[in-house]
Amino acid sequence: MEIFQFGFMNRALLAGAMVGLICPVVGLFLVLRRLSLIGDTLAHVSLAGVATGLVLKVYPVVTGLLFALAAGLGIEKLREQYRRYGELAVAITLSSAAALSVILLSLGNAMNVDLFAYLFGSIMGVTVYDLWLIGGVGLGVLLLAALLFKELFFITFDEELAQASGLPVRGLNVLYTLLTAVTVAVAMRVVGVLLVSSLLVLPAAASLQVARSFRGALALAVLFGEVSVLVGLVSAYYLDLAPGGTVVLTAVLLLLGVLGARRLRRPPVQAIGLEG
């Protein structure tokens, strides 16, 4: 195929395949814990990091990653301060990140082509260094998710019972928020800062409509994520569209297709229970 004759497309597809794998794995836990907005918050924080990198002439993905990690720790600290109003931690961090991004962009005059590539994703912008970074971070995220699968599963469905059972809930929450932060930071290279949270949420939302168990939902979320990214990138190439928007729109169409098929076949399923 013509598309595979170009090195930049091969790199973009490989990076997209990795992102399509790690985002749904992380996103499913977020959705089930009703923390979907954390992805959007960390994306805005990453934007501040990208702006800092552009101003200081440092690799923006690294600065975005560092900012996201710091914000992840901050969110968990604020959640401890507002135990009864946990969503305030997300709102405070989101507001702070948006304000900081605007200030950095105005001070550094960083509103240029490079920034737009990070805002909306860029097929041609994926480098070999990006591939190594995404692959290394993705492998680490997947390994930790696999090793801590039972613990994360437990705190997702009953955090209080998990704490009573002796699990280090606080440490697990911090670790998972950090996993989300690094996932957002590396995925923004493919779909862009403004759309990366959609790739965390939409595949998981589609899988929850048809899955009968948690493991089934996880497998379907990964499938939907991979289809969204790969079909979206190929469509963006041939139709000359923005890659990030095309990927997310593909994910939206998949979700609508699942909802439509579900509605035609039978009533909505009950919420996923504690079976794996």
C-alpha cells in the first residue's frame, strides 16, 4: 500500500498502535471510578509543560511529562484535603493548568506551528525518539497495570472495603494517577493535548455497553481504541484531515454504532459487577 512507503506514516501508525493500547487500559479504570475528567485535567497540565518546553527550547514531551507527574501528585494531595468533595481537586488543578498555559504562551510567544502540532496531533511530527519514549512508557504502564490488576480492580469497585482489607489504597491511588499522567503525556504526540482525554474515555464507554465482565470490557476497550487510532490515522492521511480530530471522531462513531446496535438488539445491560 502507498501509505507504508513513507517513514513518517509507519512511525505514526506504530505510535498510534501503542497509544491505542495503553489509553483504553488506563481509561477503563478512570471511567469506572468516575474520574474521567482527570484525563482532561492532566492534558491541560501537559499543555503547560509543552509551552514551557517550547519557551526553554527543551523537548516538549519531556516537560509535558514532568508537569503531568507533578500535577498527578498534586491532585492526590488535594483529594486528601477535600475527602468529601474529591472533584474539587480536579477542578482546582484544571483551572490552575489552564491559567498557567495561557501565561506561558503569552510570555514566551510560543503560539507557533510546533505548538499546534502538540495541540491537535501531527502525523508527520512523530520521531524515532517519540517511538522509544512512547514504547518505554507504555511498557511500564502495562506491566504495572498487569502486576497490580487485582488491587486496582478492588479499589475501583469498593475503595472503602479495599482499605479495610489492608490494601495501601492511598499509595495505589497515587500510583494510578501517575500512570494516567504519563499516558496522557505520551499520547498527546499522536492525538494532541486537546483530544487525548477522549481516547481515554470513548473506547471504555463503548466497551461498557456490550461487555458482561470487567475483563471483557478491558479487551473490548483495547479493541475499540486500536480501531479508532489506526482507522483515524489512515483516514486522516488519505482525506488530508487533522489526525487527532479524525482519530477521536472515529472513536465517537464507534461509540454511536455500539449504542445504536445495542438499542436495536435488546435493553441496556446492567452495570458491570465484581466478576473479573
